[in-house]
Amino acid sequence: MPYFEGVDNTSLFYTDWGQGKPVVFVAGAWLSSSAWEFQMLPLSQQGLRCVAFDKRGHGRSDWVGHGFDYDTLADDLAALLDHLDLRDVTLVAHSMGGGEVIRYLSRHGYDRISKVVLIAVTAPLMLHTPDNPEGIDRSLFDALSAQRTKDRPRWMAQNAQAFFATHLGNQVSSELIAWTVQRCLDCSAKAAVEVVETGFSTDL
């Protein structure tokens, strides 16, 4: 299977489908590259090169116990682009993946990048601060994090309906919901806590 070496020699898994102009997908917290299959398959069949990777601590990448800050995650993304020597790239990011992309651009520049697509990202800051009065109180975040950590499988299953917004009438199969929950559980407990802390508390 294809792997590349991130910073600090961490082995990171990636998927590389199709040929043409590259589109690199960056998943949010807990999800791996497999979360993008519904976008990557049709786009790779329409003349684009679609690449996605599993964050450290996620999916098939090394389950290391460190490096879940945006600087390291952005450097891992840079290592992928360097490894494949990708240029004229469209970066597509969801949730906290948007922070990785933003930090990548501030640390590594735009030389390899032509377009950026940010989908429902957590940037620029989720934490309530004096200059971010609409943010979430730290106490609420900590309580939710403790609840999730206590029984991660149950929490994921109970919150899947909200994630897919089925209460708004979205038609999603129970099988797809179960599949997505399992993808979210395919990361280490440490990564599950620390990437969300990064996405919550980092001011971009």
C-alpha cells in the first residue's frame, strides 16, 4: 500500500486515483481518506488526479502519540505534496482539515497551490474569547469532550444522526451512517481528543 513519510518519520497512508490536474482532499477530525471516496471516484473518472491521506493517528497511518497541532499536521500535508511532487493543486478540506490547509499556506506558501476549497471548516476559531464573543465556552467544550471520551463508540453512534442532519429530512441509509461511525472510530483515542482540541482552541 502507498505510504509517505511525514515529519518526524511518521508513516502516513495515502490514496492516489486517476490522472490529470491534482485535487488533494484533507479530511476533518477522526475521518480518514476513505471518507472522500464518494467525491474521489467520480472525479478520478472525469480526468482529475484525486489524492487523499490518513492523518497521523487516523486510519492506516501510524498511531503516534504526538504531533496533532496544526504546525505538524500542515507539515505532513507539505510532505505529501513534496513526495508526489504535486503542482497546480486544488486543496479541498472539510471541518478541521481547513485549519491544516490554512496553516499549510502560511507555513509553506502557494507555489504548489492553484485553488482552495473549504467546506464547513472550523476556522478561524471556535473558542469563546474576548475578541471572539460568538465562540463556544471552554466549560461546554470540556464537558462534551469528557462525555465523548468516556464512551466514544456510543457517543459517535448517538451523534451520527445530527452529523448527517437527518432531522432536516436528509435521506441517509443506516448502513452509510454505521460505516461513517466506524471510520470515526478508526483513529486512536489520543488522536481523537487532541485533534479536536487543536481545531477548537487554535486561533487561525
